[in-house]
Amino acid sequence: MDKAGIAREVRGLAGPAIAASLLQTLVFVVDRVMLGRHGHASLAGMQIAGPLEWSIFSVVSAFEVGALARVGLHVGAGRLGAARRAAVVSIVVAFVMGVLLAIATPFVLALVRASAPLSSEAAVAEAVAYLAIMLPASPVVFVATACIAVLQGRGDTRTPLVVGGLANLLHIAQNRVLVLGAFGVPAMGARGAAMSTAFTFFVQAIVLSWLLARKFRVEDPGARLFEGARAELGPLVRVGLPSFGERVLYHIGYLCYSAMVAHLGDEAMAANQALISVESICFLSADGFAIAAAAVVAQHLGRGEREEAAWGARVATVYATATLTTLGVLSWLARGALLPAFSKEPAVLALGFATMPVMALAQPFMAVAVVRAQALRGGGATGRALAVTLVGAVVVRLTASWLFAFVLGFGLVGVWMGSTVDWIVRTVLFLWVDLPRGKPDDETTPAR
């Protein structure tokens, strides 16, 4: 395939992935707007629950990276039977990890207060109410996530878009009723948001599992569901384990980073939550290009086309950088309309307006770091991504954020300055680190 063809391939994969990400972001933003209208404590409570939930879910579901890489590698090499085995193992592992996290719910809830010692009782109560529902729902959340990763590895980003779009419309409607109250149902704030989110993931898990089963049955009608699955577990773990370690390190750093925000008080927490909601539009756009990069890299490496894989990663990086730079500038220009949607409190708005320029500055660096990292993971080079994350997200981010926020006294602006320095450092490192050389470890596996 020529360079123009690879660019079309990237755009074809990225378009639906970005649309799905933006749709999910819209739901995330609507959640926060509704919670803000329910009360200041509800929005502040999500600053406690949100980072903790995201960190736990991201770490435990790290093996989805292995699912995308392994399925994409097998599909690129024409090994459809092996791709099916990788998909089955990935979904089973996801379900088991979800069950283990659900069992650990009481222990996690006991940590909530410790994670926000300066937060109000009302904010902590909202956070606990949210997590008490979402953590037991982990099995369906992880199965849905694994199914999406498998489809992306197959080069199918349209199916997650369609299924996610319909499910998220249901989610918004449920939120209106459960968060704010309607049709005789009392307003439940964060607890209602959790009930709505958990049911939405349940619907997605059921529908996506059914669609995947149909796709693989059509391609490989004579295969048994678990035939040869054990042989795929080892390679999946080898690819996924460094990603697991990477996410552990990243989210330890992120939780410490969030604790810094919590030390600044409820107003800073609420402003930070609003800023994250706005930035999520940018981040998930980058994630769409990153998904495309990972799928293109995995499939071309599966065919032994390393130069084409590297070109696909570069194209995705350029597209993402241009997109996020534009979105960052537009967000800054529209700050007077965006931030008041989350809060009308003058102190919260003042903090948000002061931090917006730093957020806009970070976007091109975040684009490069996110896409290049996922391209490495798609190529199975998860150890290299782990090393960069250790330097940037843990050492650099925490040190710089503490320096700017507390030592130099910039507060919330300083916290975001620290995260921007992290993105810059990761950009430099990821541009230096190259895709893996050599042939796939199992390229001799017979095609089926």
C-alpha cells in the first residue's frame, strides 16, 4: 500500500473512532452539567470519584491493549482463527478482572475518605454513592471495553460508534431522570449518574458480545469457541503485562496529582472538573487517532510491512496534532461560554478562566504523546511505553506540579502547568523511541 493509501486507511479508522470518542465526551460533559445543576457537592464529589474510578478501571483493563495488538497482528497476517482465539481470551480475562474488582468494592470505598481529607462531607458522600454502584458493575464495563478493543484490532471502528451512539442516547435520557429527577423519580445526584452509566455499559456489553460472536462465526464457521485459546494467553500476557505496569505507574501519579487539586479546596476541585470536561473533547479526539495508529501499526506489522506501519503512525500523529491545536485554541476563545455551563460561582469561574490558556498550550504536545504511545502499544512495544510513562507521568508531572502549584504558589494554574511540562517531556521521548524491529514472534502460525 502506498503512502496515500495508508493515510486514507488512518482517516477511515480515525473518523468513526473520533466520532465515538466525541459522543462519549458529550455524554461525560452532560453528566457534569447535570451534576453541577444538582448541586455543588455533586460536581465536587465527581472530582473525588472520577479520578479514582478512571484509575482503577484503566489499570485493571490494561489487557485490552494486548487484545488490540494481538487481534490486529493476526488479522494483518491473515490468521483469522488466531484472531478469534485472542478475542475470546481477552474477553474472558476482562470478565475475570471485573469480578475481582467488584469483590474488592468495600476495600476501595474505605479509601475514598483518605483520598480527599480536606473535602466536605457532602462531596465525599456523593463520591461514595457513585462508586458503590460503579465498582460492582466492573464485569460488564470491562467486557464492553474488551469487545471494543477487539473490534478496533480488526480494523472496525464503525460498530463501536453505532452501538455506543445508541447506548449513550439512552444514557442521557436516564441521567435526566435519575440525576435531576423526573416522572416522579427523586433526584439522586451522583448515585443516579452511576445507575445510568452502569446500565449503559450493560447494554453495550451484551450487544457488542453478540455482534462479535456473529462476525467470528461467519469467518470461521467450523471453529469451537475455546479451541486453542490457552495458547493465546501467554502472548496476550506478555504484551499486556507491561501495559498493566505502565497504567499502575501512571495512575499512581495521577491520583497524587488529583490529591494536589483536592488540597486546593472545593472551588479548585469544581473548576478542575469543568476544565477536564472541556479538555476531554481534545483528549478523546487524540485517542481516536491513537486507535487508528494502533490498528494500522498492528496490521501492517502482521504483514511484515514495518515501513508502512511507521508511516501510518506518523500520519496519525500529524492529524492529531493539527486537530488538537485547533480545538485548544477554539476552547480558549469560547471559554466565556463553556465554563459557565458547569458552574456560576465566581470563584470557580475565576480559577477556570485563569487556567484555560495553559490547557490550550498543552494540546499539541498531548496529541503527539497519546498517538505515539498507542502506536507503540499496537506494535507490541508496551515496555517502551512503560519507560516513557515512568519518566513523564510520574517523575516529571508530580515534581513540576508540586513546584508550580505549592512552592511557587500558582495554585490550580500551577497544577496544569506541571501536567503540560509532562506532555512536553513525553512528546520528546516518544518522538525519539521508534517502533519495534524484527518480525512478529508467531508469524509462522498457520493461517486459518
